[in-house]
Amino acid sequence: MKRISKLLGVFLCIGMVFCGSALAQKPILIGNLSGFTGTYSAMAKMQKDSVDMAVNEINEAGGLLGRKVEVIHEDTETSPSIGTRKIERLILEKKVDFCVGAISSAVTLAMMEVAKKYNKILMVNISQSVKITGESRNKVTFRVNANPGITSGALCKWMLANLGKKFYLLTVDYAWGRSTSEQYHQRLDEMGAKIVGETFFPLGTKDFAPYFGKIKAAKPDVLFITAAGNDAISVVTQAERYGIKKMMPICGDGSLVSADILEAEGDAANGIITADYYSAALDTPEHRAWAAKYEKLYNAKPSKFSISSYEAVMWLAQAVKQAGSVETDKVVAALEGSTYHGPQGIKTMDRNSHQTSLTVYMIKIENGERKIFAKVD
């Protein structure tokens, strides 16, 4: 009987060793959700490239907790219903440990509910709706990029001091656009500006000519546009073609003239003023080294979508190391209130809202380049 007990003990120990070894070999999985088709496809490529870059760097340094990191890319097609289906599939079928994404705020807000339901961390890297870290915030969602509540103050102050007091808002009609509009309405009202009109346009609009007559009739001092991706290319190039740009200065949220679309906008983007949380002109040793590596890998300059996607993965990896685990609750505790020093500088994750702090840069487009002319901490 004693011999049998000893044998059982030996077999149990061997089994535990094999189980532990199998766990150590099992890769840590990250689900990357992005809009690879549709209006934001250029952003999605930058997101994918940067997530891959971060994962490769982690693996080259030995992985996480002795395990290799792998990423699974999924296309949300910029659809909330598809996004929720894809993230649920990643969690239930693919057994991912963490998720990153998405681009569209509407998609992200929908995916947040799924992440919360299954207690899986979602690192938000591009979506900007204030609701994400405001009224809709939850325990497992963390955002490393800015929202209009962060960027609007500096830009509104500059516009009022330099361009005039009458504004017309031309805004994309979905969660991000509506949220941005609310922030700029609030800031402009507080500063004594007058909003002489606002038009909301559908995502994926091709022809902006019907909107320009109404804008001209309102006679604003400034046309403020909230658009991104293919929408931004269309509205910026058409504003030039139809002479709107000669009649009034154009400003907008940073995504209006972001690096992913600036070349496509061409000379039409020159002179546009924006406030944003990143520019490739950022001149620090850490950023220069990171940007040089990115350009060598992808033969393109990085955008804010690139750096925020990269830092989302690297910040998450830092938290996993600190927690010594991939268990959600332990990693959440490591992320809350944490500080991350990356190529964009030093950032802190707010313990309550899960919104990171960022420096805001005032940017003007000159000769097809995003030139920083002021900085707001």
C-alpha cells in the first residue's frame, strides 16, 4: 500500500511538472481588432504594423513570463455588430488573454460591453469618444490615446485669439463626431465664441458640395471640421476645389490631417491648424530612435495611430510583468495609476477613468508636413 501511495505521489508530481511546462509553453494571445476594410483602412494598417512591431520586440527580448506572445488580427469592418461578434469569438473560441482596438468609437463602445461581460482587458489605442473613459467607462477598459476633452481647450483658445469668434462645425455623424462636437461646443461657449451653424454628415460621404453652400451663407470666421480617414481626404480636397479654403481658415480635430492621409490630401491640407497628441516631428532621443526603426520596417513615417497602438501593447506588457500574471484582475491592478515611459514620453494612467495623460501639440500643415508650433502640457 505504501509503495502504491509513493508511486501515485511520483505520478502526481510528474503530471504537475508536465502541466506547468505546457502552461509555460502556451503563448500569450492578444486579439487586435481594427477596421481593415472601409473608411479607416489606412489607420488599420498602421495599427496592425505597430502592434506587430511591439509583439516582435517583446518576443525578441524573451517574451512575457517565459512565454511567447502572439497576435490575432480581426476586421471589425467599422461595424459595431461585427466588432462585438469578433471580440466575443476571440475571447470564447480563440481564448485570447487581452484585446486591443478598435478605430471607430461606436465599435469600441460596443466591444467594451463584451470585454466587461467576460472580464477581459481591452486596450483602446485609437478611438476618441469621451464616453469611453467617461460615462461608459468600465473596469477592464484602458485608453492610451487622447480624447477631445484633452485637445479641445488648447485649440479653442488659439482659434479665438488668432482667427475670430464665429464658427461653423462640419461633423461626421457617429459616436466620435458627436462626442467631439459636444466638447468643442462646450469649450467655445465658455470662451465667448458664437457657433453660427453645424452640419452632420454620414460616415463614408463622397460629395461635400451640398454642404458648402450652407457654410458660405453662414459667413463664419472659421470652419471647424471633424473627420478622419477617407472622409477627411474627401472634405479637405473638396474644400480646396470649391474655394472654401480661400474664404475662411479651416481647423479641425487632429485626425483631419493625420499622417495616414496627409499625402492623399496633398496641397489642400496646407495651412490647416489642429491640436493633437502626437507629431512625427517630436524631437526627443527616445522618439527619434523609435521612429527611425518604424520607418525602416514599414517605409513610412509613423502617425499617432502607430505610436498609440505600439504603446498600448508595450504598456500592457509592462503591467503583465509587474503583475507576474495574465489574470485580468491582477493586470488591472498593475495598470491603474501606472506610469509608462515610451517613445512619446512619460504617461500616467488615471486610476479611476483609465484615461492616460498626454501632452497636446499645436500643429500647422506646411508643405505637406505636420509642424509643431506650440506645446501644452
